[in-house]
Amino acid sequence: MAHCAPMKLYSMHMSNNCRRVNATIQHLGLDVEIAEQQMGDLKKPEYLALNPNGKVPVLVDGDLRLWESRAIMQYLASKKDTPLWPNDAGRRAEIAKWQFWEASHLSPGTGAYAFENLFKKIFMKQGPDATALAAGEKTWRTFAPILDGQLANRKWILGSELTLADFSVGACFSYAVPAGVPMDDYGHITSWLSRLAEVPAWKNTAPKLG
């Protein structure tokens, strides 16, 4: 009987993009080898052959080379019968909608705070750029109320069951507290993040700087 090699995820412990994938793996109990990368590894020819963008994560499954964290999540979750990514076209479309919305609209806001207030200080020894922060705040204030409203009467983004939408959107808040994302006006988001923090797979995959 032929032995099938396990799937392999190229990942970095500080990346919130990797967190959403690692949380999916842990929550589903999938057999995936985790290959921890350093910044310098991402520019090596052998890595760029896997992902020409030079970013993490990348999933290798046999001949498949898959980048983009949300696409990886969907692929992994399709391996199991799970409420995270149920076998229902309408439900999957709703989940994907929130994944795309987070990537296009919410993450640019939270990401600006993380980059300007946290990553620049740690990795570049630079202070925040006021103009960039103001643009990030405008984006954040535009889209945060949409998520807050969605969560007003729901335990999870799509209702009573945890889905990939929660892991996708939740990941962009991984550095919200140390980055100073203004959360005071969004109590439903804060409550949801507290619930998410109690999910073992989410708790175990919190990114670590340094």
C-alpha cells in the first residue's frame, strides 16, 4: 500500500494570515506538517517556486501548491464534514463573502494600526506615520460598524455555529490590543472576540512576535 505524504504548511508564528490556517488545521484535527519559516526563507528560490509572492502561508498537498490563506482554509475544511465549511452552496457563499470582505475592507484598517504602531517600531525602529494611521482609522471606522451590527444578535458571524468566517475575520484582530485599534465603540465585536478566544484551536494559535 502506497504511503501518502502528509500535507505540509509553510508558516510563520508571527503571521495572522497563518493563524487562520493553523486554527483550521487544529480545529479539524488534520494531519499537516508545519514548516516554520524565517523572514529570509521567503526570498529563497526554492520558496519562491512554491509562492512567487514570497509570503506565507503556502500549503503543499501532493502536486498542489496553494497560497492565499483563505483559499487554503477552504481547501482544508473540504477534507472533513464540518460546520466550519458545510457542504451547502449557499452557506459556503455566505462564508466566502465574509472572508473576501475581511480581506478587502476590514484588514486594511486593522493592518494599518498593526504596521504603524507595532511592526514599524519592532522591526524598523521607526515611529508611526500620522497620515497612514489616519487613513487606517477612516477605513476601520467605515467597516467596523458593519461587523458589529452583524454580531449584534449572533454568537458567531453566521449565527449559532462557528465557521471559517470567524477564523478569517478574527485573525485580523490578532494584534488589535497592542496595536491600539480603537475598539470601545464596538461592544459586539469585543464580545465575539472573547468567545473566539475560548476556542481551543484559536487560543493555541495566537501569533507571537519575535
